[in-house]
Amino acid sequence: MSRVEKQGGKSRRRRGARAAPSSPPRSADPGGFDLPAPGFLRRIEAEIEERLSKIPNSLNEYRYDPWGLNPEVLRKAMIPALILYRYWFRVRTKGIKNVPPGRVLLVGNHAGQIALDAVMMGTALVLEGEPPRVPRGMGEFWLPRLPWFNIFMHRVGGVVGTPKNCVDLLHHEEAVTVFPEGVRGMNKLWKDRYKLQHFGLGFMRLALQTTTPIVPIAIVGSEEQAPAIANLKPLARLLRMPAFPITLTWPWLGPLGLIPLPARYAITFGKPMRFAGDPDDEDEVIHKKVGEVKAEIARMIEEGRRRRKSIFL
């Protein structure tokens, strides 16, 4: 699961920082590992600042929007996100022009043990979208129980995934991100990679209620970033976690095992899908509409897998 005010119409620079180009020079091979020249962090920060300055928002006197987003926290968080996007996962984005202006539900597949796929998709919308947009992620209900992260999630645009939050954001003309598989998709095992899990029906009811188009999104690469070979469910229940995955690198390598593998991402934004009907219809009716979205995402995933030549190249 639009902003109406600009922040004074000006981009704020750090004191003493020199003006930087709005976009850093790119290498001849944007998919390679070559980093820009020394000082690339300053250029990255300038690029992010320039992109975010194009996104209007509604901020109160303390510089928070109605759902807790803070532009300064978001700007800082975008720095590591951009580095992962451009130099670690080397994301290829296709069809981003399919995202319409105004309210939209961005519905995609989910994988990777941690939600870096959501981060990469959101980073694509900021860096590649015209105009850039900050998608509002619908977080799982257990996330607010995590110290520190529960606040950080709101500061960068996420909210707890309640129907009311989603409806309010859509009425505010936001782009809302939904992963209908939830933790079922994010924590699936390697043997089930790219097999879409059960889709919840809630996003379709909300789309019908708010007359919101749905953009299907296929993410290829997230399944390979942290292949899980087991899920210790008893330990997960003991720790009150949705899952406790064991991957090829964790816990065997200790903290280093938490670093995702540099699988190359491909993110495809499909054409908007529009549905009509009663949001309070029987589950069977809603399920048929959800099935259309799921089938389109599955088709795009297979197309993306056929296009790639290698997991890491």
C-alpha cells in the first residue's frame, strides 16, 4: 500500500558542502563493479538530494508527514540503498514508466529472507521513476515490536499494513507497496524458489474499495541473495519471530553470513491492471481477480529468468 506541498521549493545542502552535479557520471558499463572516482559518496548524496527534492510532500512544523516519514532520515537511508542498488545488486529496471501518477498499488513477489527486494524496488522508483516517487511499504504486524526498527520504518515511508493505513495512503494519492505472499514468500526455502506462495485477498478488496490500479511487479534475483536450506520453526516460535531461516552462509560465517550474495536483480513493472466490483464480494469472487494478478506476476518472473544469462552477471 499526493503529496501537496514542496519543502520551500529548495533543496537543502550540508553546511560547507560544494554544489555537486545532480547526477554522478556513470561508467560505460553500468552493470559492472567499477565505482565512480574518489568523492563518489558526495556525488551520490547530491543525486539523492536532487531526486528527493522533486517529490512533493505534506510535512508538519517538525518535518514529519502524517505517517511519520522524515525527509532527512530518508535521504541518509537512501545512500546505502543506492550503493546496493547500483554496485552490489546492479539492478536492471524495466517498464518503470508503467507506474501511473496518483494512487497505485504496487504488487510484487517476495523473497530473500530480509526485505531487500522491497528496498531495491523502492530505490528504483526514486532513482529511475519520472517523476520520482517514494513508495509506502505495508509492513508485517510483528515489525513494530522490533526496537529501533519500528521507528526507522516509519521515518523512511513504511507503515504497519492495516487496511486503514492503506486506504488513507491511497486517498492521499500515494504509491503503496504490497507483497501478498508476506513472510510465506520472503522465508521460503531454496527448493521453492520463484514458486509464488498463497496470495492474500486484502489488497484486491482495497483496490476495489478505492478504485486503485494495480501494477504487477516481478523481481528476479532476490531468491539467490540468501538461499535458505532450512527454517527452524520451533526456534522462531520461541523467539516470537515469523521464521528462523538457515542459509548457505548463516549462521556458519557468523555476522558475515548476514551479507547477501551479489545476485544481479532484474525488476519488471508491468502494465496497470484495473478491476471493478464490490469489495465485499465473496472470497471466491475476489480470489479470481487475485489469480489474474498472480498469473501476470508469474509470467513476468519466468520471462525475467529467461532473459538473464547468469545469476551474478
